[in-house]
Amino acid sequence: MNFIQTFLHGEEGVFKPDSMTPMQKMTLRFVVVGLVYYAFAVIEGMIMRLYEVQPIPSIPSKQFFAIMTAHPLVGIFGSTYSIVFGAFLFLVPFLMKKPLWSIKLGNWTLGLIGVGTLVFWFSGFITHYAPLYTLYWPLPADFTQFSVIGGTFFITGIALVMLGTIFFVINIYKTLTYTPDGWAQQPSKEILKSALGITAFSNLFRKKKTEQLVSLPVAAVAQGTVDVAFNAAIILFTGVLILVYMVAALLGFDLKSSAIDALLYKNWFWWGLDLVADGLVLIFVAGTWYLLATLITGKKLYMENVARIALLVELVVSWTVWSHHLLSDQAQPGILKVVSGEMVTAFELITQGLAFFITLYTLWSARPLKMANPLKFLLGGLLGFALAVPAGIMQADIGLNRILHNTQWVIGPHVHVAILVGLTMTLYSAIYFLFPILTNGAKLYSQKLANFHFWAQLLGGVGMGAFMGMAGLHGMLRRSLYIDGEFNTYMVLAAISGSLLLLGFLAFFFNIVMSVGFNGVIGIFSPSKLKTKDLLP
Amino acid sequence: MVDSTVVLWGQTLAYTFYCLAILALMGWFGYKITRRRRQGVIKNTLFYSFVTFLIVLGVSLHIITYHTIPWAPIDLNRSEIKADKVFDIVAEKHQFILPAEKLVIKCHEKALFKVISNDLTYGFGLFRQDNSMVFQMQVVPGHMNDILWQFDKPGIYTIRSTEYSGPAGVDMLVKDAVIVTGEETSQNN
């Protein structure tokens, strides 16, 4: 096949969209939308990297901060939520060996996340609404700096995403517990106990162990989904609160912005936001590591019951660590800083360390293994969290936080290394593993491109985080601009690393499009011709 | 009091060493995992030793920093420590309003910076001439935000907001606003 034919029909013309089930199509739609929004986030990130080196004359600083506001939200909700939700809506029924409760609701989730992300991104792009993911009160309602209409659409977009998120939560829990037509009644209570780690915990004290009704990865999905639900509720509530102020302003009423205690809002907001950063991300990632390790090796997970308990501990920890974001808030009670901010946060070192060890051990026990794409990206993901979690633990210290808070250290070695290396490489590992399953055996166009993707993602992500971190240690703040080139050496090096990330993603995207073909990508979005709830044909 | 530069150097060295070690470990693991295995299994002792190590590390990290970073105990107990100088500062409309054009402090004096905000959430940070940070805190409206600091080195410092407060907050700085005079000695608290 020549280049044009491959571009149109995919590698060797193997991929046939017509052969796909509705479940396969739904899952791949999630992945495509997630990757498109990942492209948004990478391009935005690259624009900001260049802007930190030298402000771009055609982009006013208001636009820069609007990009900075949309960037993490597009990355987390538009991209990561799409890919993760799509993967889990497929994997939970796959591992439970039963159909998804509702494919229709799954498609609604995708539609709402896709449209919602576009709405808030576009509204920020046009109106420069830029309170940085609504931190901190009363900034989101500061209408001297921001457009009310822009803010209204922005919040509406976020609300749509959260609605889609709630649909995902419902679908996951219904799938776990419902009884498909013609099946014997499912023990929904026992399934829930197993999924939420209660069975694993009570097995600690029993001589005769109760059998687990769900596999460990499904338990991870179920427990992470608890944090997804809480987070959606918090963000929705906060969004409504801000909307009230905005609608009042549109109607000509000026609500007193100081009526809400700024510190209380900050505690509330970080409690909710941390359910993502220190909750569902860590739980989902650990679950995905366990799943990939068992799938790659074909072996049982090492220390499975400990791993189940560690997930439950992580879930509880995620509800109680928010105060590490307020270590520099002098009005925050000292007891919260020490207990929640420092001590409980340190548990994340233990829970993530356990997941790291258990995954490596499971892989080790099956050697020799072939260094295929899923394995190498999985190792990259493990490395990412091994680098980023200790960086986070260091800044969650009362002494060190005094000189690290809001510097590039926080956003570089901790946040970006965790997301771009830890989380994203784990997701790529899952994508490379699931690709032949979801496409009924489509062939990857180029292994060389996949290799380049791996090294570009790894070196770009670690390099960018490292150079941002060095700038932070020398005093460079995040969420700020330095127009006199004070930190240019680090920013140029970070931009070069960032460009590697962009090139790596382009190589991956091109590789996938060439594998399934342009027509194949379009075909994913057409209705399935197979009328079945089965996952695979 | 130990300067924050010293603490940052210590942290840089520790984290760099850790990063090199974990990179080497993962590189070695990635190589070895593709090789044929020798006989023998890893004992569970390694797992439990690792768990113990993590627990000890997690608990001891904050105890060590509390006893080695001098501003940590000062910060938690600042209400019981008498300041030599107090500066009342107001943040409003993306500007710092200082009690004097220059805030002059003598070496080894304990200075209390009390900052209130009349509108948005800001930050309050002190930066050296080379842009490195001495310290920072958040400035939340409706609350008293105070930090007690002892300067043991003479120098001139810039005040800068360390929290995003909208695009207008980028220029929220007062150059060379704090002047510490006197001689550097090894005097401690």
C-alpha cells in the first residue's frame, strides 16, 4: 500500500470500523476526543513555555492567563477524564464479564465532557476569563477584571463536564451491581463490599477469608469513582455559587463579594480539588498498574490483599490531606497544617510506594519479559510517580513550604512530572495494550514512531519538570510572568523539553491515524452496525 | 538563623541524589527484566522492609525538618514570641501599602510582618537581589496574615505578591522595600 492508501485505510487495511461493536466504538470515541484535547493542552502548554521565555507580542497577558486557566482543565477534564472514563467503561464490564449497564449513558458522558470542555475553553479564549480554576475567593467573582458573560459560559461548560461525570459514576456503579436479563440475581451488596475494599479489610481479621467478588482493578475503579463523585459535587456546588454572583451581576445586582469567608472557601475548594490530585488519580493509576502488570505477565498480583487495603487507605487519605495546600495560609489552624497537611499527606508516600513495589515485583516475577510498548510505557509511568510523589511530600512540609509554595517547583517536578510522565505514560501503556483489542487486531503503523514517542515523552516530561524545578528553587513563581528574562536559561531549556513532548505526541497521533486510517477514524463516530451489548464481536 | 538559601541547597542535593538513584534503579530494572531469570525467589522480607522504610521516612521527614529548619517552630509558635519590630501592611487594588517607604530592620532582629487584604487573595514574599526567595505567605482577605522572621544577614529585599490575583497582579511588587542593616554573625535564636 502506498502512503495515501495507508493514510485513508490504515496499515494494510486491517482496521474495519463496520466490524466494531457499539461498546468498542464508544470506547474509541472517548479515546479520540481525549487525544484531541490532549493536543489542545500540549499546544497551550507550548505557547506558555514560549511566553515564559519571551512574551509573544500578538498575545496580551490577559490571553496568557486565560490559556493558563483553561490549560489544566482541558488537560484533566477534556483529555484525562475522556480517556480514563472511556477505558473504564470498557474495562469494568470486560473484567466483570457482563455488559455495560447503559451504552447510551456512556455516549452521553462523552458528549457532555466533549461539549462542556469546548464551551469553557472557547469562552476563556474569547473573553479572557482567567481566575485560574476559580482560585481563590472572591477572584472568580471579581468583575472588574473579568467579563461576567465570559465567566457565565465558562462555569456552564464546567457544569456540563460535571454532569457527564455524574453519568459516568452512575454507569460504573450500576454496571457493578445490576443483574443483566436472563442472569441469576447478582449479590449487589457483597459486590459493593468487595469493590469498596471492605471485604479486604474484614479479611484481615478473619480466619476463613471471604471470596472477593470483583477483581482488584475493578475495585480500584470503584474506589476512585467515589472521589470522582465527591469532586463532581464540590465543583458543581462551587460553580453554582459563582454563577449566582454572575447572574446577579448580569441582572444589575452587586452581591457583596466578601460575604463568603475566603479561607473557608479555600478549604472547601481544596478539599474538593484534592479528591482529583491526591485521590482518584492515585487510585486509578495504582489500579491501572495492577491491571497492566497482571495482563502483561499473565500472573497473579503480588500481595493482592495488601494492595486492596492500600487502595482503601488511599481513598480515606484523599479525604483528609487537603490542608497541605494551605501550609502558607497563616490563619489556617496549626493542628490542621500538622495533621492533615504533613502527617496524613505522608501516607501517600506509603500507599504509592506500595503500589510501586507490588507492580515491579509482579513484573519481576515473570521475567524474562519482552520490552513491548505497554511494558516500556508502564515503566515510564512508574518512574514518573517515583519522581513526583517525593517532590510533593517535600513541599508538604511546614518548613520547606515556606520557600517552595507557588514556585515553579510545585508545578514542575511535582505536578507536570506526575501528569506527563506518571499519569500520561500509564495511560499510553493502557492505550497500546488495548489498541489491538478495541480495533479487532489493527496493526500499528510504525514501531519506530512508537519508540520515538516513548523517549520524547519520557525525556521531555522529566526534562521540563527538572528545569522548571530548578527555576523554582531559584525563586521563580508559578502563575506569574518575568518579562526581563530573569529565569531565561531554565525557561529555554524547559521549552526545548516541552517541544519534545509536542513532537512525541505528534508522532503518536500520526502513528495511530496511519494505523486505523483517516476513514477508520471517521468510521469510529458512525453508528455501529452490530446490534449487541457484547463488548467484542 | 539558617538562611533559606542553605535549606534550598540541602533540598536540591537530597532530591537530585534521589532522582539519580531512582533513574538508575528503573534503568537497571528495565534491562534486567528482559533477561532470563536465575533460580530463587525474592523473600517477603524485602517487601516488609520497604514498607517499614517508607513509614519511617514519612514520619521522620517532618520531625527532622522541624528540628533543622529554624523558621518552622518559630512559625508554629509565633504568637508566643515577642517581635522586635512590627510592620502593618495593607494589600489593596493590586498594590502593597507599606507603613514607610523602606522597612529597615537590624540583623538578628525578629520582624513581624502583618498583612491584611481589603479585596482579593494575594501573596506576600520577600526576594533577594538575585530573585531567589527568602520566604512567602498567603494574604487572605478577612483574616490577619502574619509572619515572624529573623534576618541574620544584611541585605536589600523586594516584596512581591506570590499569589495569582488576576492579570493585574503580575506587577504587584515593591523593589528594594526591606533593608536589613548590621553585620552578619553566627548568632542563633
